[in-house]
Amino acid sequence: MVSVKQVKFSVLAVLVAALLVAACAGVPTGTEQAADAAEFVCPEPNPRLEVTSTEVNLFVWTEYIPQDAIDCFEEVYGVTVNRDEYSSNEEMYAKLSAGGSNYDLVQPTDYIVSLMIRQGLLQKLDKSQLPVLETLDPNYLDLPFDPGNEYTIPYQAGTDSIVANMDTLENVPASWADLWNPDYAGRLVMLDDPRVVIGLTLLTLGYDVNTTDPAELAEAQAKLAELVPNVKLFDSDSPKSALIAGDVDLGMTWTGEAFLAQQEVPAIQFVYPTEGAILWQDNYAMPVDAPHPDAAYAWINYSMQPELFWMMLRDFPYTNPSAGTLEYARANQPE
């Protein structure tokens, strides 16, 4: 499986470009957001799909959908958005595997998509109902975990890397291996994501982040036990919160969380480890027993059309896979 990749510093140029676009979109204060909300007019769906369902059930990552997008969808389509959230792919997978979930859309990360397809948890997408595909950057399509995008459509992408408060650390980590430094005892926040935590540990040992070799995984497990004294908390709901509050000084997190933390505390920096960062891509997918597919297709198209999808750059600044959205943001959201 090659959907989660080891990358070197060449990824920095891509990330910087994405963050510059996010900076252009701006991160407004609470007062500015209220003013913007008062002035914002929900765009018409383009195109408007026929929807007879009265609700759509989303099972999505925490802090990952702008509230404005939900409000506008409910306004223009008259469809109620029901949202449950999860903090890891394993949590989402377990709930769908148990059956009877009643969800219309989920947001699996690349590495778990193939497994969900093999186990019959996802249905093939009707691309005639997905005109929004035309706005997406081809670089995020037709990837090995879902050739031809038969089951998924890209939502956001980003990296897992080190985050550090430059003002409170005497020795700033330069590598994943540095996180094992005893000086960091009780000072780390780590994502509550076994795939990523095991992956970075494998990188410190010189192994492939995607290895399935039992001996290499056993070695990584033993090394992870040595990291535990340094970890104050595992958090995939809002890892930035502990950093902003000063409860921790460093750790590992996602692109967007680090960027948002830096807006509050400029000393917080994203550090690319010498072993390489980890790339990922989250996607929309439709469970095989989705009860409201018409509303699900309408939601994907409307929430991801550029006139709304630019809000992801404003609220949750990850790498946006929509070329149309980036063009719209440059032209219409210069501040």
C-alpha cells in the first residue's frame, strides 16, 4: 500500500503554497466572522441536483466542516444535516463494520479505503452525480488506494509532522527520533492515531512507514513504549488546544492544526523531521447502505463548489485538492 508516503523536505514547497493561499483567505477575528456572516449570501447550487430526501447523515472527522457550509446547504436545499464526528479512522471503521450505522457519507483517509472496499463497506459512486469532480486537481485523483476514484472523492490533504513552541524549548527537535529525548518528559501531545504514531516510529528505525514485517513492527512497538513517559496526552479532537494553552511544548500533529495554533501563538512552528514527514489524503465515501444518496451527492457537490469550499482555507487550512477553489479564493478572497 503506498497511500501514506515518506517524504523529504521537497514537500515544504507544496505546503508553503497551500498556506499562502490560506493566508490570503485570512483567519478573521470573532468580530470579523460575525460581520462576514451577516454579509454572506449563500450561493446557489451549481448545478442544483434533484433531492427528495429531507436529511443527510454525515460521519466525519472532528473540526473539519465549516458551519457556514452546513447552514447554507440546509437553507438552499431544505435538507437537515445530521453530523456525528470521529477522531480516528479506526473508530469510523469499527462503527461501520458493526452495521446499522445509517450514515450517508464518511471521510476515510487513504490507507483505510482499500480495506473498506474489500470488505464491502463502500458503494461505487455515480460520477454523473458528481459534477464537482471537474473542479478538482488531477494530482489528487486516480491514486493507488482507489484507482479511477470508483469509491472516493478527495476532500483534504496534508502532512503529519513535528510541532514545537520555539519560545519554551531549549532544544528544538529536528527529527522524529528527537521526540524520545528525556528532556521532553511529560511535554508532548501526540495524535491519538495508531497508524501515524507507529509510522513515525518506524521511520526512526529506518523502516518503511507502510511495512507489514512482523519483526519490524515488534521493534517499533518496543520503541514506542520508551516514548510513553514523554507524552502528556494523545488527542485527535483538537491537539492544538494544549499547545495554545501552554500545557505542552511540542509533539506531532496535522498541517491545519499547526497552522491554526500558530495564529494564536506565533512561536509555535511546524518542523519537518529529517526522516521525512508523512503525507495523507482524506476523502468522501458513501457507505453501501447509505439511506439518502440523493442528499449525499447534493451535499458533496454543494459543499465543495468553489464559492463555499474556499471556507475550508479560512477555517481549517489544510491542503485543498480543488483547483477551482484555489482560483476562486485568489480572485475573490484577497484578504
